Amino acid sequence: MTNPNRIHLGVALDGAGSHPAAWREPSARPDELFTAEYWVSLVQLAEQGLLDFATIEDSLALQSSELLRGDTRLDEVRGRLDALLIASRVAPVTQHIGLIPTVTTTHTEPFHVSKAVATLDYTSQGRAGWQARVSPGAEHAHFGRRDAPLVGELFAEANDVVEVVRRLWDSWEDDAEIRDESTDRFLDAAKVHRIEFEGKWFSVRGPSITPRPPQGQPVVAALGHAEIPYEFAAASADLLFVTPSDVGSAVRILSEVRAAEAKVQRERELSVFVDLAVFLDGPGETGAARLARLDAKGRRLGQPPAVFAGSAAELVEHFETLSALGYDGFRLHPGVLTDDLPRIVADVVPLLQQRGLFRERYEESTLRGLLGLPTTVPNRYAAV
């Protein structure tokens, strides 16, 4: 039986790490950031640590310290590969860990997202997720098809995008492919459905051209900092990443998330994870000293997420404190991927296992199973 107190753990992969100066560390591999091998090695290491998932960050603008416009800094990593394509490359060379790439809802057609994430679910054999992200500010200049919407409108559109994607995932019933040579029928046409979605931003007939994914509904994740994104997640997502700065804000945020769930009349509670940037103690240098040294090289690491700098034992105690409040898990942003991810695997995970708070092996074959979500998802179009 699964331990109800078990902590879920994921890792956020972005460039050389969450700190702007991470690429300048001796262990970093800045000349490999745009190679498949770099990303494969990171996800395989996370899988060795039995982590639930790896998220892969993405956007449609260059990285910037400015939320709504680009900056002109030349001393930080700029440029990235496509997150969903990275996940597709990693999927065949991993076996258990969930893969959650970021894909924007603002400039990407939901039909394309549905097909691509469904394909990732097939290539990973049921380990796909999708972090749905809105695109404010500078990204609109790369498309030129409309003015930048207000934040509320961005999230209203995102709700429609996720709804269309989910309907398209259901547009094929699980047994629509009959492959019956005797009757010359590969497909049962009665089990492939148009979705006929009509909304403010989209008019999508369907069906999808990709059969229903192995999970039925791959995991949809969202990042939230305030009321509007909390309501988006409550209406559309399975998994929410939040950014408390301390215990007091952690209590408040969880209360706000539950209020958002009630407002949209959500039946099952969201799985809520705390985002945390981590700088772990290592041989000859504490995490706090590393953080101070990196800050001195250029721009200091901003918030959110909150920053933890210390020992693996102190981090585990922090996990236990926040888990007791009702949080389901943690998404760790390694300060320097090539230093902190190995320490998460070698130092943090064994401590959690010793306390009975983390798995000893992968026990589920799908991402939904790993996260404790229902593994059988009814198809909205299937006849009862």
C-alpha cells in the first residue's frame, strides 16, 4: 500500500540551472546546452533518483529578468531548445520518470498541442504531461497577429485551449481501432467523435488525428502566483506549482487554492507542489556560500521561487514542515544543474527514503499513477 505521507518530488530543468550565473560554474557544460545528450543525461540522472517527473522550461521569447519585456544582458544564458521536442527525444531512453514540457497556450493552436502531447504519451508509454503556460509581453512581437491581451483574457483563453485539448484526447474511444482484416475495417467510425467546440478564440470541429493517449488524459500542470492563475489551474489542470516564500505564505496560498477550487466547483482537489530553488551543501563549500559567490558574479537570483541554501537534512526537514500543511510534493529548481541535481539524487533522496517518505523503486508505470491521480479516466464521448 502507498504510504499516505509519501512526498512527491520533481525537478525543473532550465538551461544550466536556476541561477543566472550557473553556466559559469566549473561543473557546468554551457557548450552542451543545445545538444540532446545534455538533456538526456539530466533526465536519466533524475530517474536514477526515482523522481516523479522532470519539467522542461520553455517560452517564445529569450530569457529575461524582465517579466513583460526583454533585457539586454549578455552575461546570462540566452536561447533554448523546444521543450516538447526535448521530451520526445528523452522519452525512448528513459523508462519510468514523467516528462512535463512547457507549451504556451497563447500562440500555439490547441489541435497541435493535443496531437503533440498525445504523441509524447505514446513514445513514453504513458509518462507525458504538459505545463500549460500563457505568454504575456514580449512574445507577442514574434507573431504580430494581435495585440497583447490583458492577463485575465490570457487565462480565459488558456482555459479554452486546455478544454479543446482534453476534448480532442477523448475524441477517439479507447477501442476505436479494431484492426479487423476480415471486414476490411481498421477503425470503428462510430467510436471516433467530432468535438464541435465553439468559443471566443477557437472553433474546432475535431476529431483528433491521433488515437486517445495511453493515459487517456495526460497530466496537465500549471504555475500559479495569484488568484487568476489559481482559478485557471482549478478549472483546467491536474497539478499546480506554487511559490510560497515562508510557512505563513504557504498556509495562505493553500487556502487561496482551495477557495479557487470551490469557486469553479472542482470535484477533486488539485495536486499542489511547492516550487523551490535549491543550493545544497557540497564538499568544501556550503550552499549559502555558493549562492553568495554566484550572486557576486552578476545578477542575484530573484524570487519566486523561494530559495533554499543548506544541507540535505535541513531540506528534508523543510519538506516535512510544508507537507504537514497539506502540500503533495516539491518541484526543485537546482541552482546549478550539474552540482545540485546530483546532490538531490545522492543526498536528499536517501534521507527521504530512510524516513519512509519516498519510494524505494518505481511502482507505477504512468505519470498519473506516480502522482496518485486516477489511472482510469472515463471518455466523455463514450456511450455509457
